[in-house]
Amino acid sequence: MKFIGRIGDGSTETYARVILLKDIEREIKAEELVLIKNGGEENPVNEIVGVLREGLGKNEFLSHNAYRPDVAYLKHGGQPSGAREVYSFRVMPIGVKGTNGFEPNKLIIAPRSPVYLFEDNDNPLELLARNIKEPEYLDAYLEGHEGWLVPVLKDYIPYHVGIFGSTGSGKSWLARYVLMEFYKKCGYDVLILDWSGTDYVPYFRENVVPITEIALDEESIFAYLQDLSYKFGDNATIRDAFDEFIEKWRERVNEAGGDYNKLYKTLKANIETMIESIQRSDWKENARRACRRVFRKIKPEDLIPLMGTITISEIIKKLREEHVLVIDMSGAMVESKLGFFLSLSAEIYRTMDTGQDVKIAMIIDEAPQYAPWDPKGIQAQTSEMIKNLAALGRKRKFNLTLISQGIKGEIGINAAVRRNLNTYFIGRIHPLDATGEGGASEWLSPYGIRPEQLLQLKPGRFYFAGIMNPSPVPLLLTFTPR
Ligand SMILES: Nc1ncnc2c1ncn2[C@@H]1O[C@H](COP(=O)(O)OP(=O)(O)OP(=O)(O)O)[C@@H](O)[C@H]1O
Ligand SMILES: [Mg+2]
């Protein structure tokens, strides 16, 4: 431990500023952890661990809006005296050091109390781990101290996780290097949905299933075709005809020998036969027109994503055998990706509904694709599904890890879904998230983290906040990719 300064005027039980010793400001950075011996080094009433934030340099004689002799001297090229300069940091208390880890501080932090910096060999995070029954650690550390691994409360894994940060902030890497390993260590099988097939697929060649090889369930096929054809041209006969055809979808795929052109022809012929059986001529004419519209919208190649034969239960089986599975969702249209997600989730939901613990962590990259702020069409269904999975998952050991560039608004995740995430990793944010209700700054500024700091974080740096973090104050962590 190194003595770095003393608490200044105006402290409360939650607020204190440390005035730094001479020249210490040159070596001390924000986000370092410190210990306050509250009341003096001899007989402290308690010892408070805190994190340094909101650095400030003061020299009242250099006020930029008043004309003073020092300012005049400066204007003419002189170097004013630094003798009256004061450097300080705010100390955000994490807790009082107790025999069983940390407790909240309820005593006023005394001005004049000495403040010490934790150095590499006195790991303060060990204190955080002390009141956890079975402490588990992320393979991530406090920025600047590689040996200080971050302890977590693993019981809160099923309370769901959000990873936020603008493009290139390191979200996918955090998920891959840190969270995935952590979930595995805690006995969860990890299912990753790789929206574009670029973030995870290249790293898991053995454990990848392409979405194009997966069979969709009837509802998803129906929803997909319905979306494509603008509700089947708004014609009840055509909708019924599709419904009937979809009932025997897998049979039809097999009959066509996996050839989508052949399947398309059969489908079209079937629908047309149905229309020709309509008695009333004006209805028939109506249906014919709608049919032409529908088949202008649905092209043979749109059926490619519907040609798969691997079933959802086979996927779950594979996940159980290999413990990690990546679904490569590239090469399919948005509707079919979401359709697949619905089938997969429905299966997991059913298992949970029967009262079984599933022990699955589902990592959803590009989460706004599934649950945007203003969901329409099939996205309304996927948003609802995620919400339901989240609610039931809490009781059935199911984790959702949603990754998104933004938190709120147009670039963010649907508010109803977001409310179910209780642990947050927030990296460099998008300026749209820097202000306003529900954004990153609203989450973090009560802890002395300013929006401009969030805008400048380097890749792979994340503030870790929420229920899984044993520290009540968000901590800045990073990790070394291996
Ligand atoms: N811990 C780290 N240390 C050093 N560099 C890192 C770290 N994490 C990520 N990076 C760098 O950041 C880059 C972007 O990471 P990543 O692909 O995870 O970003 P992303 O947030 O998922 O972006 P997008 O939203 O575009 O998918 C990586 O290619 C890597 O160079
Ligand atoms: Mg990514």
C-alpha cells in the first residue's frame, strides 16, 4: 500500500475527495482502487475501499474568467507558480472492509483521513470475493492489474446479461474469451447465435451448424412466407392453401429431393389447384390476382432457407454432447433467421415449462435484430419470446446474453426485454447513448463515470455493473485475448 493523500472538505458517508500529495497526480490514474483509514492511521473507525474517479486540478489564481496577477504574468509568457495548486480525485466507496468481505459504509468519512493506493501485490478484489459462498472469477482483470481477476456471483447467471458498446468496442471478443468460458466453467452449455457468421463461426469450426441445414417448424415457415408475401396477398383462400401445404412441409422437401426449384413448382401448383376449386367466379378472379402477387414476391430461392432437415431436437442434442454450439446464421434472410430463433426458443421454453433446469447460456449477438425498440411483424414475436424466455429462465437456469451496439432508442434493445437484463458490460458507447433517459450515462454517472469517458474507452474495456458484480460500484475491466 502506498500513502497518496488525505480526504478533503465536504465528505459524507458516500462522497469524499482525496487531496493528493505533491506530484502524486503524475502517477495516479482514475479507476485505481484505494483504502481510506477513516479517522486516522492510528485508530480508524473503519477502513473503506473505494475507486478513484472525477479527477480535478485546481489553481484559483488561474481562473479563466477573472483577471489576476498570475493570469497577467501567464499572458506575457511567464510560468505562474504551482504552489497553490490542488489535485484531487473523488473516491467512490465500494464498501467497508469487514471480516466477511464488504459492508456498506454508514459512517461519515472524516476529512484528513489518510488514503492509500492498492498496489499489485495487495489485491483488493480478494476482499470482494470473501463474502461469496463459492467465488467464481471472470478471466478478466481490473484495468492495469493483470493479477486482479474479477470475482462474480455465479448464482445470478440466469438473471441475464447485456453487453453494450459501439462497433469495434470488443463486445464479441468479450463474449467469446470471457463470458463463454465463464459459463462453461459454471456448468452451462453455451449456444451462440452468430447473426452474420463472422464473429464466432471462424473460431469454432468443429461446433458450427449452418442455419440453412436446419429444418424450421410449421409456424416459423408460415410466419416467414406470410411476411414475404405481405400476408398472402390478403386473401383467405391463399392463406388456407399455404397452411395446408406447410402442414406436410418436411415430406414435400423429401419428395423434392432437396431441390428448391422443384418444391417451388409443387407449391405453386398446389395453391393454383386450390384457387381453381373456388365456385364463385368473382372470388376466384380475386384469388388469382392475389396469387400472382404472392408469387411475384416469393421467389424459388426464398425457399432455400426452408430446405433444411436437421431438427431442433438434434441441435439441442449436439449442444449437450459438445457443450458449445455456434449457429451460423449467414446466408439466410432476416425472416428465416428469426423464424429459426422462434423454433429453437419454443423448444427450450417447452423444456423449462415442464419444470426442468436447462443450464444453457444463449449468446445472441446483434440482439436488436431480434428485439428492436419498435418491433413489427415477426420481430414482435421474437421480442415477446425473448421476454418470456428471460422471465422463465430465471427459475430454470437459463441465461440470455444479449449483445448490442446501443442500449436504448433506435440503436438499442426493446425496453421490455432490456428490463430483464440485470448485469451490464458497457464498453465504448455510441454518442446517441451518451445522454438521455435509459442510456449508458444514466446508468453510470451516479458512480462518477462521465459520458465523455465512455465515448473514449479503448477496445476490450468494459464497465461491469449489476447484480452479478459483488461490488456495488461498477468496475472497469479488461481481458487479454488468447
Ligand atoms: N481485450 C482486448 N484487447 C485488445 N484488443 C481488443 C480486445 N478486445 C477487442 N479488441 C480489438 O477490438 C476489435 C473489435 O472487437 P469485436 O469484433 O469484438 O468488436 P464488436 O464490439 O463485436 O464490434 P461489432 O459491433 O462491429 O460486431 C478486435 O478485432 C480487436 O482488435
Ligand atoms: Mg461483434
